[in-house]
Amino acid sequence: MSTLTLEISSRDKMNKRLIRAFNGESQGTFISFESPELLFKVISGKRWELLKIMTGAGPMTIREAARRMKRDVKAVHGDVQALLKTGILQKNDKGLIIFPFEAMHVDFILKAA
């Protein structure tokens, strides 16, 4: 099963994972954010909902995603653009949007300052 992991990660942690990957160790698919605030800015409630309806659904148009969510196409278009920029969503060769993973894992720890 292909899983995308979203994480809050330091530069040091990302570099260590990169070194392990260069040494042939499979690392999986990660998208790292500098802070929880940035993660939550990119992944709002409506965007979570969008990813939920797209998981396992295959390629679709933005209009189809909006129909399934019962939302305005223009609003969904904005959400899709933000998720495309981060690499969470992708476009296929026909220009359809796709969430190419079977699951998503979010990994971070919130500690006292």
C-alpha cells in the first residue's frame, strides 16, 4: 500500500533521511513542513475533506471533485491549486487531478515550549 506521510520536520531530520535514501534504504513518500502552523495552513478542513473523497477514487476533474463535495467549483479549484503546489495532489497526462496514494499518515508531536 502506498502511503503519503505528512510531517513536521527539522532540516537535520530531512537530511538524515536523504542520506539513508542515498544509501539504498527505502524511506517512503514524505512531505515535510517546518511548523504545525504551516501544515494546518496548507491542509484546512475543506482540503482534508477533498483528500478524503479523492483517496482511492482515481483521476477526476475539479468539477467532479466539487460535485462530490457539494461545493463551488471555484472554491475547490483554489484548494486543488494549493495541494498541487505542495505535491499532495498531482495531475495526470490528461490534466485530471489525482491523489496517487492509498493512504495518508500525519506525524508530529506537539510539545510545551
